[in-house]
Amino acid sequence: MESVGRMFLCARCRERTVLCSSCDHGQIYCGQSCSSAARVEAQRSAGQRYQSSGIGRINHVERTRRWRLRQQEQRGPGAQDADSVTHQGPQQAPTAEPVLSSSLSAGAEPVATVEAAQTQWICPACAAALHPWVRLGFINRRRARASLRSARARPFAAETEADLSARSLPSKSQNRVLASE
């Protein structure tokens, strides 16, 4: 029997991905390449945030000073600093043309056919055949179990408004009696 898969868009490259229920563990990336690249980007961003903080700036200055001292010791005394780190090299112009030229994109029309709706999905992780209909969200097993437990714990007898009003706050006359006691 074909299992039902979950379709999602990769959080990095926005590629449509379908995973079977057994391989789906809440992934948000299409594969290892996007996951690794997103991790590198997150680490780079965290480093930039750290170096822009006060403590990060001080540590960066100290680390750079120590590195320059090591470089100077390796070159020897009196050697000039040949490597300038103040400017970037020249930017190279892109040589390849865009993949879709204006003539191709103008004639392209979206095609919606019955075959597209009946696409046979295959899980990229385990190569299992999936049902043509896929879910777009997660299977929330924890929430489903919790709602079943709370439904079992509820009493089946419905309370009337009279029952609820009888349990409300005591009236003024009841307060006088309670105060005198």
C-alpha cells in the first residue's frame, strides 16, 4: 500500500519536496546540501552579530593583533607587509547569459493537466512510492493524544445554567450569615 507523504517547500531553495511518513521528521530543507548551506549561513550570521557586539569587537581586535604578530614573526624582522588587506580585488563580470531569455519566458504558459494532478510521488530518502494525494501539514500526534485524554476525563452530564448559578458567589444575605458566625 502506498503511504501518504508530506509536501513542503525547502526553506532555503524553495524546491518542492515530498517525504513519506516514515522518513518525515519535521524537516524544512530538501536535503543535506541545503541543510549544510543553511547551517553555514546561520553560523556566519551569528559570528557577525557577535563581532558587532562590544565584547565581540574587543575579542576580534585581540585575535587580529595576535595573528599579525605571528605573521610578522614568520616573515622576520624588517620585512615589509606585502599583503594589503584593506582593499578587495577587481570584480569579475558574469560571462554566462541568464538561463531564460526574454523570448523564451514570453511564450511560456502554465500547463495544468490531469496527469499533473496524478503525479506519482517518490520519497527521496527511501525511494518508496507515495500516494498521489499528499498532505501539506504535519501529523500532530501529540496534540491528538492530549485531546483524547482530556475528552475521556470530561464528565458526560451536561450542567444546566441553574447548576452553574447555584455554585456562584454567595448573596448579600448569605454574606451576613457567614459574617455573624
